[in-house]
Amino acid sequence: MGESSFSAIAPPVFDGDNYQMWAVRMETYFEALDLWEAIEEDYEVPPLPANPTVAQIKLQNEKKTRKSKAKACLFAVVSQMIFMRIMSLKTAKEIWDYLKAEYERDERICGMKALNLIRDFELQKMEESESVKEYSDRLLSIANKVRLLGSILNDSRIVGKLLVTIPEKFEATITTLENTKDLSKISLTELSS
């Protein structure tokens, strides 16, 4: 697969949300294009010696080109608002470091947000007027927010929460499920339907 066809699968434009996910995609993308070194290290391209060889000229051009491509790529994969913040930065490494410092969340803050969401998850109860699907969607929404913060809240825990907190009017359905399925292995989709 050539470089031109690979670049057609560029990562989405970064708009300030989900930095960690975007950074992982970008690192992989830069590695695939052999540009990661230009981001990871702010290497200097040494001047050519007197009477350079063709190989020295070629190597210097490749190093310069990699730095320019990495910077151009970073400019291309950020929103206009973020571009305005980084456009004066001179190297791809400066841009990468700026984005990391600006958008990478402090792990302590993420941990606290995740704990608050898990607490919110634990306090959820199904409303009498709510369908099982609406309730499971509400639980799944909280679980997905927890997952985005890097913590784990798996589907079996959501299923367990749902089974314990649904109103008594569903007790007959739960009993039928217990008799026909292993509730420890039932999926959220199966339970909702």
C-alpha cells in the first residue's frame, strides 16, 4: 500500500474533545507514514558538508521533508479554532507538545470524574413510567462516559444493575429469564428486548 493511498484514511479532525483517542490514532498514523520521529524528537537537520554526496543530499532532503509533512499533517487534522492556536508554532514537536499539554486530562481529575459517574450509576433506579430500553440506555450512557475516562464498567455490571433495580411489575419476566438463561452471561441487548 503506497503512502498516497494510506493518507486517504486520515484520522478525524481534532476539535478539542477526546484527546486521548485522537492522540493514539495520530501516533499510529504518523508511524505508518514514517513521520513519528519528526514529532517525537525535534531533531536538527545538519547542513550539508562541502562537496556532499548524492546520499547525503538525499538524506538531508528526507529529514527536512519528514518535518514538513508532519507539521502539515498536524495542521490538516485540527479544527480551525485549534489551528489558530498552533499556527505560529515552528515544528511538529512543538505543536504535538502544545496539544498534549492543552488537551490531555490530568489523570487525577479523570479518576474523580469516573468515581462520580460510577456513584451516579450506582444510585440509578428505574422510574415506573420508564421502559426497560430507556432505563438500559440511561445506564449505558453513564457507563460509556466512565469508559471514555479510562475506567472499566462492563456490560455484565450494567445487566446486574438493571436486574436488581427494575420495578416489581417485571418480576415474572425476570423469573422466566432465570429459568431459561444464565443471567450471568445474558447480554444487555438480550435483556432489553
